[in-house]
Amino acid sequence: MPQSQPRNESGISKMEGVRRTLATLGSDAKPKAIQAHLKKEFGIKMEPNVISNYKSTIRSGGNKSAVIGRPAGTKIGEAFSLEEIQAVKEVADKIGAEKVRQLAGVLSK
């Protein structure tokens, strides 16, 4: 079972807070700016060196949360909509997840 992240008053993990902050401020945001945003918006206190480590982990694709992230190369606002995800789920329910993976492989070529 995956180890859960500590939660704060806003109910989100520190990692998720950094993710959301980067989505708002941009991936080039400096740890001090991220620190201020985390405190103001989510009540999360983090040291800049820890923020830098979290940011590196996020950039490398580590520690995925249950939230579906943006596909590589997409900009904020271009992520999958809930309706698109539901449509894919319906297809997966009908034909099976393995066939959806095969289909995605064919379509990506």
C-alpha cells in the first residue's frame, strides 16, 4: 500500500500543494515564491530546500498522485477534461483496458 502524504488544514498533501502552486505560478517559479503561495493559499509551511526537492520530483514524474496530470507538452488549460476522461472510461469498460492500451499505442505512431 502506498505511503500517504501528510495532510494540512486544506486537506491536500504538501506534494499536491507544490503541484497546484506550480500550475498557478508556472514551472519556473522560485522556491521563495512557491513558499509564499503555499502558505497563503493552502496554509502549508515548507522550507525552500524541501520545495526544491519536491519540484525536482514533480519534474521527473515521480510521486504521482491520484490527480491526472497534464500530458507532456500540454499547457495549462489543455489537459484532459472530465468528459474526455469519462468517454475513455466508457470505451475501456466496453472493450477492456488492454485493448485501450493497444489502441493508444497504434494511435500514437
